[in-house]
Amino acid sequence: MEQLKNRMTLKDVAAACGVSRATVSLVLQDSPRVSASTKERVREAMTRLGYVYDRRAANLRFRRSMTVALVTTDAHNPYFADLTMAIECTLYRRRYTLLLGYSHDELQRQDKLLNTMIEHRVDGVLMVPSCHTTDEMVERTLVASRMPYVLVTRYLPGHGADYVGVDNVAAAELIGEHLATRGHRRIAFLGGPAQSTARVERERGLRSVLAAHGLDFDETLSIASSADREGGARAAHLLLRRGEIPDAVVCYSDVVAFGVLAALRTAGIEPGADVAVAGFDDTPEACLQQPPLTSVSTYPDRTGAQAAVLLLRRIEDPTRPAQTVLLKPELHVRESTANLRLTREQSLRLVPGRSYR
């Protein structure tokens, strides 16, 4: 009882450094309305008096937990690492703590994560939906609990929710235009989950550009897979078994492209010299490949920051109209598409009878 009786309060701190209780409260919020010198003086007094901020009491007053959940799909892809860091940094500046969970593109795991986050009374949720996520699933969890949320990098067609991502159609059009103007006629699209909205839109953009150049998109050259190196390697092996490779390969992501590059070399095919290869995301590792990989920047840092800001706005005003933010992509051309030895009249056939597994 004596310990509770002697606990320091905001009023005690205010009296000790000669400011109002409201000023001390603003210092705790790191408000720009308080000068740096006053903040330093107040914080010194807190330390000297042994003041401990009662977060639970503040949450009860403001009905906020000051926590936000991010439910995403993958921990290995550098795109998602950069996305997560940007989200965390943006939220940290607003005094929010980020709680993180990975669904591994599994609906049951995603459902459990969402329910757990809701039970812990987070203030909002950022979600990269699993490929098979439906409106009904989101209605059952986030909408039913009146939880503010923003969809990131993947959206649900027809679902009226806030969304932030890159313009995937435009991103694929950039790669397709680059390859088509260099004379590539047969262009494959490898990797990525078939139901992913990002994959669907990237294939749509590629088809659109090829059609504009009077070229057909060969359905047999579109092979879906998991969005990792292993998936890229498997997709490449399936392509090689068909006995003929195209002029160029567009990969669902840089990570998928890394697997494709390895599979091609295993088959004795040199990327950049025998077949052009390009990817999406422009990860730091892309320019370190041999040859350096042509890729489209999809800006995970900007996407993450925008998504965090949009969620904070949604938390402040749950009734505001849903907003879609599409970031403009940018193509970075490197040697993987710049040094192809083949002419437009040539095609590369695999050695008959050779096994490509």
C-alpha cells in the first residue's frame, strides 16, 4: 500500500520541473508542440523522480492499445523484409508497436493469426492476404470485429477495403516493352502462385504489350509455382523438359528469378547470353547476380510506409471512404537482358534426348 501511495504522478513531475501537467503529457507523446529543451528537462525529472508511465491506464482512457498487427506471407523474401521495416519505422514514429505474424500462404494459419491479433485488441491490421482469401473470410474476422485494416501488395477483387501496392500491370508492361523492342518474340512467364492478384496482373500486362507488338502470348510458357527460389527452379525445369526455350523469361519476382538462373545454368544455358531473364522487385541482390538481373522496382519501402499511414488514418476515422494507392514502378535494365547473342530469326533448341530435371 505504501508503494502505491508514493508512486509518482504527472502532477508531481510537472511541479518538479515547473511546467503544466498537460505539457508533461505532451512530452510523453513526443509532441512537436513542445521544445527540445523542455522535453529534456521533463524527461530528466521523470528519471530523477522514478516516474513510470502507466500504459494500461492510458489505453483505458484513450481506448487504444498502441499496437498494430502485420500478417504477411513470407519471411524469406527480401521484398517482405523491406516492407516490414518500412511499416515498423513509420509506426514507431507515431509511438505504435508492431506485432508480426506469417501465414505462409496458408488460410488456416492466417485465420488463426487474425483472430489472435483481434483477441489482443490491436488497434488495426495490415494484411498481405493468402492467395485463396475470400470476402467471406475477411467479413468473418476483420469486418465482424470492426477492426480497421489495410490490404497490402495483394487485394481482393471487388472487396471495398483500403489497399496499397505497386501498379503490377504497368510494371509488367515496362518489362514486356523492353523485351519486345529488343526483338524477343517468345516470352515465358515463370513462377508465383496462380491465384495471386500480383501474378494475374503481371501476366495481363505482359499479354497487353505483346498484343500491341502483334505477338501472341503462348499459354504453355506460363508456369505458376511457389514464390521462392525452389519454385523458380521447378518452373524452369518444367519449361526445359518441353524441348525448346523462348527468347526471354519474365519471372514473377527476383527471388523466383534466382531459382530460374540456377536451373538454366545447370542445363548448360547461360542467362543473358542464351536467353534473356528479368524479374520484379529490384531487390539489392538483383544487381549482384551474374549477369546482373534486369528488374522492375516495386518499392516495398514506399509501399510499407504508405500502408502504415493509411491504416493510422483508418484508425482515426473508421468511416472514411476506402482508398487505393498504386505506386508507379520503374524498370532497371541490366546485362541479363542486354547481351543476348540470338537474333530475332534464331531460336535455341535443347539437346535432343538430354534429361532436364
